[in-house]
Amino acid sequence: MKDTPPSNLARLSMSLPAELSRQLDVMVEERGLPSRSQLIAELIRNELAEHGSVLRPEDMLAGTITLVYRGDMGRVRHQLAQTQGEYLKEVISSQHVFLEDDQSLEVLLVQGPARRLRDLCDSLRKVRGVQQLRLFTTTALLPPLHEQDQNWPRGGGKAS
């Protein structure tokens, strides 16, 4: 927790079952983290972001949606593209790769109100062939991609 000044830290004590504590220590070691505190803080941040998106559905969030799917690739990809088209304001980009055994992995970069992102996930889950879907969000937002310039012509014309 090098980024947080000591004066901004709160110390807490917790009791865990011995096996859970052992598994936590193994995870800390496997990830090469300097302490349990760093891992526990990350886990808490993830849960707070998830909890906040439920309590404040209009909050703007940025994140990713990761999908794994299989089936008639043309049909599934077409239905997924149609669904993404219904959420053009929220879907910033997508990347697709083919996996083995006729599976595909697609990652969507998204930003929008928590409620809209959850609705998007629900719509994607309805596509037959989607096997796994996970939404990961953060309250940090992407900067505006384009500044609105009063002198820039609308409709694709040339600037004078």
C-alpha cells in the first residue's frame, strides 16, 4: 500500500478460518504482492464498486464485459452485434478472437450508467450460445474522446 500515506490508513483486525487464511497467503505469494493488505484492499474495492452499482444505478461507470460463446458463429456474432448496436452510447469498442473447440472470446470496452450496463449484460446473456459473461466496472471514467468544437462543421462539411 505504498501509494497511500500512513496518515490515511485505517488498521483493522479480522479473524478467518485457518484454511481461508492459508489460501489467502498462497494467493498473495503467487501474485507476488508485498502484503495481505494489498490483496484485501483490492477485493474490497471490487466489492464496493459492485455494491455501489446496485445502490446507485444512475452512476456512470467504465469497464469491460467479457464473453465466451459458441454455436453457429455467424448467427451468434450477428445477434451479439445487433444487441451491441442497441447500446451504441455504452459500447466503446470490442475485440474478438477465435478460441479452440469452436469457441469465441469477445471483450467489450463499455461506459455508461450502471443500470444501462447491467441491461446490456442481460441482453447479451439472452443470446443463445453465450456460455460465460462477466462485467468488471470501475468508477473512474474514460476522458471525453472528442471535445466539442463550436467552429467544427457538422454533417461532415469542410471547415472554412
